[in-house]
Amino acid sequence: MATLAVESPVIGKSVARTREHRFFAGMSGVIALVVFIGFARTYYLASVFGAKPLAAPIVHVHGAVFTAWIALLVVQTLLVGSGRQGLHRTLGLIGFGLAPLVVLLGVLVAIEMVKRFAVIPSVDSPLIFAVALSEITGFAIPVFFALRLRRRREFHKRLIMIGTIAMTTAGFGRWPAAFLLHKPLPAMLAAFTLLGAMMTFDLLSMRRLHPATVRGSAWVVFVELGGFAFGHTALWHAFVAHVRSLGA
């Protein structure tokens, strides 16, 4: 009886840990799928769909680096689930290099994009610029703290996932679906459903929301909706006009 009493909590923790690993591996897979579907026509399967060449070399570099980040996310969640913590920590060093590159290249591509779209009257390039920067900021802050808190496993994995979710707005916004394609707000709301999945997992597994889930999700929602709202203002449009003039 004593043996059973000791083993029961251990078994319970093992089952909970397995469910946790499956959830985070599944989330990384969903994120990868969202990004692949969004960019399949213009990047991953561009030759199949006969897409136009990418606008500038910096876009190629950005696509490769962000793809590497997504691939690393999937691999890292699978390594943790299989108990290969040592390799997980070793590959984590790559993340320290990729994360700032994702941010830097994201900003450079956003600037390139706002200049390129300026000649297309039907495109609200200042709004697109604001949304792009909000996604990058939504990614940067959670990932920064995730890397700082890498020894606190529950914080680390949630913040990495939430930061990456912030960037799925771009993926959803390129899905070949009328209600999402090139529509920033619906694309944001679609990305927020992934944050909702994180919250649901916390509530079902812990009967509470983890602080990292609350703070990270609140930040992403705040900065992306804030960017969308601010992108409509005259002040922002004046700022974007100045940004364009710098490259003239």
C-alpha cells in the first residue's frame, strides 16, 4: 500500500508531463503549418504557383532566417518531449543568434515593404508597416524574457511559443481565404486564437493561468491591436512619409 501511495503521484506527474509535451509539440506544428500555408504561394512553393520573384534580396534572407526559427521551435519541442534535454540546450544556443536576426530583418523588410507599396494607391502601406512592427515587437519582448528565464522551464517554453505566435499574424494574413487575405485585423484575431489555446491548456492542466501565459498573451494582444489602431492616425502616416523620404 505504501508503495502504491508513493508511485501514484509519480505516475500522475508523468502523465501530466506527457500531455504537456504533446501539447507544445502540437502547438509548434500548428504554427509551422500556419506559416507554411501563408507563404506557400509566394515563397515555399513559389515555383509551383508561378509566383513573381521576391522583391529584394533582404526578403530572401528574412524568409530563410524566420523559417530557421520555426524549424528550431519544432525540433526543440520534439527534443524536450523525447527527453533529450542536453541536445535541446545545445541547440538553444542557435536561438540566441536567430532571435535578434528575426527582429532586425523583420524591421528591415517592413521598411522595404512600406517603400515598395507606397506607389500602390489601393494599399494602405502605413497601416501594413504599423502592423508589421507590432508583430515584431510582439515577438521580441516575450522571446527576450524567454531567453533570460531559460532555466525556469515553465516560463521559458510559454514565452517562446507566445512570441512566435505573435508573428503568425503575417502567416494568417496571407492565407488564400477571402476573410483573411491582406486583412490585418482578422489575421490578428486568428493569431489570438492560438493564444486562446495556450490559455485553455493552462486551465485544463493546472486549473489556473500561468503568469507567463497571462503576461505574454496580454502583451501580444495589446501591442498588435495598438499598432493596428495607431496605424490609422495622421501622426503615424506623417512618420511613415518621413521614413519613405529617407530612402528617396
